Amino acid sequence: MNQPVIKRIATRLVRHVDGWLLALLIALLTVSTAVVFSASGQSAARMFGHLTNIALAAVVLISVANIPPHILAKAGPPLYALGVVLLLGVALFGEIRNGARRWLPLGIVSIQPSELMKIALPLMLAWFFQQREASLKLREYGLAALIILIPLLLVLRQPDLGTALLIGASGFYVLFFAGLSWRIIAGLGVVGALSLPLAWSLMHDYQRQRVMTLLDPSADPLGAGYHIIQSTIAIGSGGSFGKGWLSGTQNQLDFVPERTTDFIFAVYSEEFGLLGNVVLMLLYIAVVARGLKIAEHAPSMFARLMAGVISLNFFTYVFVNMGMVSGILPVVGVPLPFMSYGGTALVTLMIGFGILMSLATHRKLLKT
């Protein structure tokens, strides 16, 4: 294949990549690579895995960005149906790991279908509202709530409260952007508050323990409270400017648990301090702002709903992880987007941002 042909193919592939978003994601992944290197004890094997994950995720990002929005819309129903079938498969045949049935064995590999549902549910709901845009009534919102409830209950059954909350949040965001009445939203909030005692009684023992640990981590400092205590010590010890890259004592002495994955923010805070946290938060805010800007200028309901929900989902993941690590939210096992080590979460995020780039760069969205 001669050079002009390669150049032409490369140009066609990257023309649907949003430059602003790409620059922000590269900045986050650059910071992530430095922090994973430190958090892993400068492990060459872990760095190779991290860079491999980034390369794979980049291919996924560019590939999805080149899929026209009308094809993405049509993919919603079959992906949702596949996700529900796989979640039913987990309920019937799933592997039990650490007391939870979340993985479905498929020969040589096992998959976690709840990750698929993080993308499939918003696509399904956005397609659903696109089809009924001309006549949205309370009945349509009720049907949409049912679409949300089915996978939500299946994930809660595993049990996986953290993922269920994220899936439920993504469904709510779609309803919000689709124009759900503020009165109904307020009513749902009141009902949710009143049902907290019932929710508490239905929670598993380990889930109640996480809430109690949040309120008083010192009650079990070497057990359930260990994660929160050590992470908050690391965050506080970073001070205003941090201890410096590769110089965090809580990290280097192995006090911070899960420090390359869920608790990587504690490592980052210890090494780069409050100033570093401000820079990181500004990067995250810029990503969310760019996504909402794309939603504002979206040419159709499907594009507006998807751009809005991807942006707010991203914000939710960041807020939940930082809140968990800093001790203001219970530990629910949510990685920090574009920072934590892990291939599945990174690829899922890149699918979402590939969709966002597709919505931003394809000028016309054909009616489905």
C-alpha cells in the first residue's frame, strides 16, 4: 500500500475525532501513566499492561467515532436486548467471586455484562425517545422507567450496588434531558427519601457495613475502615504541593490499598497535593463542559440525549470515586476515569467518548 493511500485512510479515520476532547483525554492519560508507574512500584509489567490498554482503547475510540449517529441509534435495541440476556445468563450460570455473581463464563474468557449495560441502556433510551419525540407523554416516561428497571434489578441481584447506582443514574439523566417534569423529579426524590428505611432493610450485610464504616472508619481500623483511613491519610499528607512524584510515603510503603485501581486518587493526591488536585479537577470539568457543549448544539433528540448522558455519567464516576477515596461516600468499587489501571473500564469509557465524538463531528443525523 503506497504512502498517499495510507495518508488518505488515516485522514478519513481522524476527521471524526474531536480535537478538544482528544487533547483533554491525552492529558488525563499522560497523568495516569505517571501515577500508575509510581503506584505500581515502578513495575515494568504493569506499565506494559497500562500502555497496551491505552493503545487498545485508542483504537476503540477512533473506530466508534467513525460510526455515524444513525447507525449508533439503531444499535441501541439489539445491544440492550443482548445485555439483558447476558445479565439473565449471569443470574443463572454466573461465576461467584468474593460472594457476588457478576461474571459470565464464555469458554476461555469471562465477561461482566453490567459493563455493556452502561453503554447499551443510554443508547436504548435515546433511541426510544427519538422514535416518540413528536408525542411524548407520561406513558412514554413510564415505559422508559421499565426499560431502566429491568437491568437495574438484575444487577442489584448479583449483588453490585455500585454498578446498579451508576446504571440507574444514567437512566435518570436520559429522562431528565428528555424533558421529565420537575414535579415528577421532586416527587421521585421524596419517594426515594421515604423509602430509605426499606432500602436499608434490603441491603446485604456487607453493604450496611460499608455505610457504617463511612460514618466511623475508626471502629474497625485494621478491617473495614482500613481503606478509608489510609486513603485519607495519604490525601492529607500531600499538603498544598505534594511530596513529589515517586516520593509518597503512604504509597511507597504499601499503606494505600488498591492503589493502582480504585484508590489511585489517594496516590495522586499525596504526590501532587492540593495544587495537583485542582489541576486534575479542572481537566475533568473541561471534559464535562465540552460534552455538554456538544449536547447543546446537537441536531436531534438522540444526539442531545446521548451527549448529555455521557457527560453526566463521566461526572458521576469522577464524583463517586473521589468521594469514596476522600471518605465522604461509601466504598463502592468505582475506578477513577482515565486514571485507574484497568482495561475493561478504559475501553468502556472510550466507547462512550467515541460516541460523543461521532455526535460532535457528523453534521447530519439521519432519522431512524
